Amino acid sequence: MATKTVKLGDISVKAIGYGCMGLSQAYEPCSEEQSVRTLNAILDMGYDHLDTAALYGFGKNEELLKKAIGHRRSEYFLASKCGLYRDASGKREINGRPDVLKQTCDDSLRRLGTDCIDLYYLHRIDLNVPVEESLGALIDMRAQGKIRFIGLSEPSPETLKKALGICSIAAVQSELSLWTRQPNVAVSELCEQSDITFVSYSPLGRGFMGGIVRDMSTLGEKDIRHTMPRFQGNDFKKNLEKLDQLTLLAVEHDLSVAQIALAWVIAQGDHVLAIPGTRFEDRAKENLDAASAVVSENVISKAASILSPESIIGERWSETILREVDSEQFRFS
């Protein structure tokens, strides 16, 4: 089967891209040596779209890309993000003020060792700054040649509609997977209507659908999943029962659970692509192969039924994080 591709900006990329975040934060520590090896390996195996952000490792992830594959810059479409970084005290902060965004971009260009970022997302909508002002900064960056295309991450449908009245939006990046569909299915549908690429982050449910994590006590104490309700206590145990059912389906069809999960994501439309991340080369190859795997509509439908949001216990984030995210504001209105 031919490899599925999706339009992103002005080119077509494979329907499976690579999310770089996990190399620098959130999960198990990854050595620089292993990260460099992994990044070169994914390019060798055919990945052509890499996604990073100023937030990841507070700049270290962007620096890693420069060190590891900066000399191969022509081989990949590069996406990064602003608007979610650190404040003066060094803590994580959502800040959509134009001057902050412009400085973040300049710093990212330096860290990445490039003169232009292909796709630059507003990582989070600052609920205290009009989106028109934040997007104005990205419009200026684009006019100056610092970025080529503008994207949004986790916007509500209302914010996306407002943004489209201000400038062209090339891509929207939001969480979309078998176990996280709303509110982002509605956003994806709006993207399809507006000729916008939808980029699914965490398409494997923070590694849940990778099938490795079955005992939370084996994870480092700083692993981000300890803060997520779906990975806690009896809720996690119940969710694993659903994963076991999905595993049986995967084995029956000679696929991995991850490949079925990714197949569901990219089957959501010709405008949808996924950016799973992993530090393991064999897992990266398995994920990339999902772009060309033959997975029947019947299997995809069964997977959607087994691991549906309705069957999963727990929110995707803590309430503190949910209250920060524009796409989740319908919960608190």
C-alpha cells in the first residue's frame, strides 16, 4: 500500500510525523547520545516532519535538533511553537503578548540554528490576551521571513473562526486519539472545511497505546503521566482492561496496538496527520509504517468502539491544566 501523505503548508508530508518533546521532557530521561542517534535514525528511515517547541526542555529540545540534525535541515519540514515557555522565575507560563512571542521566535531561531521555521504555532491561546494581538506578532514574523506558516494549538472552534478572519492558518495541532476525541473532533471538522491541516499530538495517548506502561510505579517520579487522572489508581487499571481488548484485536490482524491507534487517527480525514514521539528506533519505524499499513475500516471501527472516550475513566489532564486550555473552556462557561 502506498504511504499516505497530507498537505502541510505548501508541501506534502507523510501522514506520520515525529514529535520531539519526549526526548527532552515529560517522560523517562533520555541521554543526549541516544537522542542524537534517534533523530538521525528517524530521518534515515524517512520521517520528513519534525515537531518541537520552545517549551520542551525550556529550549533544550530545539538546541538538540540543531546539534543532532542541524546539518540535515533540508531533509525535514520543521515546526516549533511559542506562547508557552517560562516566566522570569523559570516556571512554565502561558504568555501571548506580542513582544514575548517575537523574542521567543528569535531565541528559537538561534537555538535551532536556522533562519526560518516552516510552521510556527501559537502553543496555547493566552486567555488574558486578545488572540488578534498574539496573531499579529506571528503575522509580523511571517512578513519578516522568520516563519513560513502560522498554526494554532488547542484552539476552541470559536477562536479558530476568529483567527481565520485575521490571517491564514496552515495547521491546527490538538490532542486527538482513540481515547481523546472531544472537543477536537469538532475542531478537525472545521479544519477540513477551511482547508487547514489537523495535526494530532499524543495520538498514542501519552504512550498508553504503545502498550509498555502497565505499572505506574516503574515510571520516574517526574513523569508527567503521574499527574494525569487516566493513569492513576483504579482508573488506570480499568483503562488497561480496555487496552487488553485492543491488544487482542491487534494480534488477530498482525498489527501492533500503536499501528491500529495511528490508523484510526489518520483515517479521520485526508487533512489529518499524527506526530507520535518515541526515543526507541524500532518503535519509530513501527509508527512510521502505520502510514502505509493496510488496516480495514472494520478493524478501525472495532478499535474505536473498544477504546472510546466513553469507555475510558478519567480526564486527559488535571482540572488545573484543563482550565488553561482554550479548547476546554466549554466546560467552565
